[in-house]
Amino acid sequence: MSDSPLSAARVPSAGFSLFHYASPQTFFPLAGKLLWPCWIAALLLTVAGLYTAFFVAPTDATQGDSYRIIFIHVPAAWMSMVIYMAMAFWCAVGLVFNTRLSFMMSSALAPTGALWAFIALWTGALWGKPTWGTYWVWDARLTSELILFFLYCGYMALQAAIDDPRRADRAGALIAIVGAINVPIIYFSVKWWNTLHQGSSVSMTQSPTMATTMLTGMLLMALAAWAYTIGVALVRVRAIMIERERHTDWVRQLSQAGSNGDMNA
Amino acid sequence: MLSVFVSVVRRDLLLAWRRRSDVLTALGFFLLVTSLFPLGVGPEPDQLSRIAAGVMWVAALLATLLSVQRLFESDEADGTLEQMLLSVEPLAVIVLAKVCAYWLLTGLPLVVIAPLIALQFNLSPDETLIVCATLLIGTPTLSLLGAVGASLTLGLRGGGALIALLVLPLYVPLLIFGAGAVDAWRAGLGVQSHLALLGACLLVAFAVCPLASAAALRIAQD
């Protein structure tokens, strides 16, 4: 148990330890300090990204201005995939090292991941209407994104159905890892299925190469999405930490300090 | 290890034999769901033969989902599961034996009865053979993945809907490869690739699912 108070006390303050911040007690103030940089970075990057997206990037030759939804669509789709992998990673770490914080991090990431998956689907549908003439096609990427959204829902539903946090953590971790093994299989199965059916002749891979400013805008927005995700996950993980550790001394001290107006101490 | 495997399989088959109606429920469900589709989409033979493989596969998924959630239920109720967890034999082997028995009781009957439904859906003998082959390779994988879901949701409230949410996304590749085989055959492509992919899925599930299910059971009974 690397996260018990005993082993936390054993960690020397001078040397760097991999598990120093694996304890909620030590991670809580660190997360608090990281919050503001995340919010500021998210704000600045969003402003820069949106400015590039709307004023710098040229109008697309074939799609007109409707392509500009790409600046939210693609970062959302990227984030939904990255967050699932991050979730599975933290779950695996939690199962291997038996660290409670890893599971907390994983469950803090899940709602944001589901949100990004939903945004990616929603914006994709809105983008599809003017360009393909339909809100939905059973394209490989759309379908696998939809299934990814269901995987997030399953993870969250399983955690919500179990009252004992220890069991909820571990059961959720197991399904997240099994899902992560399955994600590539799902993607390729849907891809091959789609090429066989050939229902619509829409291909997103044959789009012309992007203008540099478009790419810049998209990358800025993607970085903004990263900063937002990290920030919001830290807020959520802090809430989970306080909720789960409410009977411990450090939370009690924190709440006393909090009544004096300093939550980051 | 082999003896525990055999004895668990034999025990589960015997228990099922004593309560035959449980086994027949899943089969009846499979028959009923497939019979509903012609009523819903219309009885044109061409259309029916086009959707037959997909309908049979979806019905097989749902029938598995419906019955697999009771895989560990009675063992948990009468304390057998605790004995299995305490056993010196590897839990994964016991789980695998239970899944084997479960497949013999629910998966195999689906495969056996599939030609009858294929007849109702106006499939040619070749196509019927393909559907049966895909079901024969695919249903064990369904059972293995379902066992993971069953052990994760063991004893939870709302288990039925929850296991659907957990397991159905994982069933997607099987559905695609299974139902796609007939389409591929009609399109003049071979069915070997689809059967090989289903076999690959089975092997991966065979390697991963008993371990994952055993881990989930230990978590559930912690």
C-alpha cells in the first residue's frame, strides 16, 4: 500500500519518489496549484485558436465556411480517444500498484471523455448536413466514435451502480482495460464492414491537404482542449478525493483551513 | 486442473438438466425475436434473405445477454462461488469450465436451431451453412465476453440493463464479422477471411476473458 500515511511518511522529502504524489494527501495541494495555469492556458489558447479559426484561416474552396466546425470537431474527437487511453492507463496503474489515486483520476476523466465524444458526434452531424447532405452516415469513424461513447457510458454506469468505492474502482478499471483492448478491434471491424457495404461514397480521407493556418488553428484548439481537460479533471479529482477521504485527518485539517479562506494550502 | 474443469462442466450440466426450463428460455427468446422481424419489416422473401444473417446474429447476441447474467447467480446464492474462490485450483479454469457448460447449454442449441430459422428467412443451403459456421465460431466468444460482464455486475441493482451497456459495445466486431460473412459470400468474396477473423476473436477472448472474469469475481466478492 504505497498510499497509506505510513509509507507517505517514509518518503524522504529530499529525494524524488515516483509515488510521492500518489497519495491524495500530497496530490491535493499540487492539483490545486496546477489548476490556475490550466485555466489560463485553456483561455488563452481558446482565444488564439478561435481568432485563427474565424479570422486568419481562409475559406475552404469546396466546403465554404462550414468547414470551420473542424476547429471544435477534430480536437473533440482526438480528446475522446486520448482520454479513454489515459483512463485505461490509470486503471492499469491502479490495479498494478494498488494506488487509490489512480482510480480516482480515471473516474475523474470519464465524464469529460464522454462529453468530448458527444461533442465530436454532435458537431460531426452538424458538419455532415451541409457537406454530405445528411446528418449521419455509417462511416467507420462515426460508428466507432459512437461505440466509444457507449464504452464511456458503460464505465460510468458500472461505477455508479456499485456503492463500495473500492469495488467500484476495480470493476470499472477492469471494464476500462477490456474496452481499451477492444477499441482497435472495433475500429478495424467497423472499417472493413464499411468498405464492404459501401453504402455512401463519402470519404473523409481524401480531403485535400490543409492550409497551414487551418492546421495552426486546429492545433491551438486541440491544445486548449488539453488544458481544459486537465483542469476540469483536476477539479473533479479534488472533489472525489475530499469526498472519499472525508474521515481522514488531512481533510479535516483542510476543511478547518478552508473555513479560514485558503483551500490551496 | 483438468479434473476440476471436467467436474465443474459436469456439475453445471447436471444442474441445468434438473432445471430444464431455464435453458429453453434463451432458445425460445431466440426463436421468438427472429420470428418478429418478418412481422415488422414485411414478408418479402428477397428482403428477408438479405437481413437474415444480421437478424439471427442480433437475436443471438440478445439471447446470450439475457441468459449470461445468471451465469454466477445461483453459485453466489448458495455459497458455491465462495468455495470456488477459496479453491486451490486456478479460478480462471473454473470460470472457463462454467463458460463451456454455459455455451453447451445455450450457444450450441442456437447453432443447431439456426437452420430452421434460415429456412423461414429464405436462405439458400450454402448461406445457411455459412450462418451456422459463423454462429458456431462466434457464440463461444459471446459467452466468454458475457461472462466478464456477468461477473462484473454480479449482485448489482439494475444488473440487466447494466450488463447490456457493458457488453454490447464489445460484441460489435463479432456482429460485423458474423453477419458480414453471408454478404461477402453473396458479393463473390470468400468467407474465409470472416471466419478467420471470428476465430481470431475467439482466441483473444479465450486468452483474456477467463482471467478478466476471475479477477472481476474476486473484486465482487472482496
